[in-house]
Amino acid sequence: MNTATHRVMIGERVGDLPDWLAPVLVMELRQALRTPFFLVPFAGIHAVALVALLIEFQWLANTGHSGSGTGGVLSQPFWGLVSLVLMLVLPMRNLGTLYGLKRQGSFELVLISGLSAARLVVGQWLVQCGLTLLVFASLLPYIIFRYFFGGVEVVETLIVVVSVLGASIASSALVIGASGYRNVGIRLGLLAFAEFVVIIGGITGIEGLVESQAFNAGNFFHLLVLIYWILSLVLFFAFYTICGLQLGRAQLQCAIGRPGVTTKRFAVAILISPILLFAGSLVTCFYGFGIVMVPMLIWIWKMGNLSGKPR
């Protein structure tokens, strides 16, 4: 084997995606990486992150405070702008995904090959999650820079990272689920309501955890409370993620005329879920928020079958 051939083989092994990924997922991911709906936010988020860092450090230089003392976490320019892109701008690239598939009818050929509607929707969602993680990974130098020169707390930063990524992943699933409606007004109305609940819930959870400073209390009980609330926030994002995926699965199954399948119950579940969450949490003085999330997760999961095969 000559040197040129050896270099080509090494380049193929390093540059290509791993073989264990599904071919459809690899194809969708490659196409998504080339579209302006990814390239523009990817370039834009670095521009706004740099500007946000300059604003933060200028403020710190003028006031002499640490980075953790700039008020609410998402009121800090860096996390505020990053959250805007990851939670809203980037997921919106999927706003017409399922309706485009339904209109073209190309997804029927995929279903004939044995790929279920659930796997097709989950595949679209995984592509979006991959893009989100790629964008976030590119922001790690800024986060590290803020830690060394901005005086931010490590645990506080980890809480914000988990929350922002969780809200972005849930938003991606909701956008994909709502993208199957033909009526743009219904699509945007349902999406606006769901996004409002997810983002407001996420921001409230982040601010509550950070402002409580439980991770600085040095008490084992406070640590358990912190872990409980973080898990509750994760369950909150998981619930709306499953809601979006279930809605998307039902959209495709309705498009092929699957009997007994309707999208209404999933849309209604999204609309009434804040009432159920608020009522259940209010009964327990909001300390049982995480406990309330468990039966709600089981309820929305059993409404459909995200892992089912086509019959």
C-alpha cells in the first residue's frame, strides 16, 4: 500500500460519519449542515457571542462585580443571546418539515421500506439535536473564557447549560410536531403557546436554581434539593419533547390514512398541560413539581407508541 492510498483511507476514516448511524440520519444530517438555515445561525451566534462577551466584560470593568453578580442569568448578554438562538432561531428551521414530506408524498416510499413514522420523526429530531450540540460545542471556548476571566460559578454555569440545551431540544421536538399542520395559523399558534410554556418554565427554573445558591450552602440536604430540582427541570423538558414527537408521529400516520390515529389528543395535551402542572404543583406548594411530572410523562408516552413498527 503506497503512502497516497494510506492517506486517503485515513482521511475517509477520520472525516466520515461512523457506520453505526442510520443511513437516513446521516443523509439528513449532511443536507442540514449545508443549508442556510444552519449556516446563518451558526455564523451569527459567534458574532453575537463575541459582542455579548465584550459587553459583559465592559460592564464588569466599570462595576468591579463578578460575572455571577450581573443579575438574572438570562439577563446576562452572553446567555441571553445564546439562549435566543438555541431555543428559538435554530429550531425554526424545521417549521415546515413534516408538511413538506406530506405534500411531496416522498415519506410513503420510506414507510414502505419498513421505517415507521415514529422513527422518521425521531430521526428528524435527532438531526436537529445534533446541529444544536454542534453549535453549542463551538461555543465552549467562550464559556471557558467567561469562567477564567469573568468570575462565573462552575455549578451555576452547568445548570444554565443543562437548562438551555433541554429547552432547545424540547423546542426542536415541538417545532417538528407542529410542522405537520397545513394551516400556518394553527401551526404557529400551537407552537407559540408551547414555546412560551417551555421557555418561560425553563427560565423560571434556571433563575430559581441559581438565585437559591443551594450549591454554595455546603449542606448535604441542600445538595439533595438541588439535584431534585434539576431532575424536575429535566423531566419538564422531557415531557414537552415527547409531546412534540408524539404529535409528529400522529401527523404522518394520519397522512397515510392509519385508522384510529388522531392529532387532536396530542395538541390538547400540549394546551392543557400547563393547567395540570400548575394544579398539581399548587397542591404540594410547588415542592412536588418533579413528582407531578412523572405521571404526566407516563400519560403522554402511553398515548402513542414512539418505538412502534408499522403494521
